Amino acid sequence: MNIDIKDKITLNDGNVYVVVGKVDYQNQTYYYLVEATKQDKFKICYEKIGTNILVDSEDKDINTTLIPLFAEQLKPFLDMNNVRI
């Protein structure tokens, strides 16, 4: 699957999401997706190995580890005078 940051994708829920983060962690590619029309709705998904399917990541421990990695990617796009990470 060739999904990159800034890509727009439509998931099975019918909503369009923007890829704002992409991280490889423990031999798995994870994506941080934000719904295009409701920026307060987001998902962390992973690419199911050997398929073109994105699956919601429901592992709280992994998600907790991934959030700082995604935040690090976002730093260059944030106005650091108004946002603290």
C-alpha cells in the first residue's frame, strides 16, 4: 500500500480522512488519520501485512507509544509560539 502524509483516503465508514502521520513501529506501518470535515475525529490505523486493508489500532499501549512519534512529525507544521508539545 502506498499511502503517504497529506494523502486523502476514504474508509469503510464512508468518511474522508487526511493522513497526518506515518510511523513504522515493530515491523508494522501505522497511520494517524484525521477526518477531513471534523478535525476532532481521528484514528490510528495500521496496514494489515500482505493486504491493502487499514485496521483500527485498538492496542492502547501501542497507541500511547505512537502518539509522541506522530507528534514529532507534526512539529515542523505547528506554530511553536502557540502550541506546546
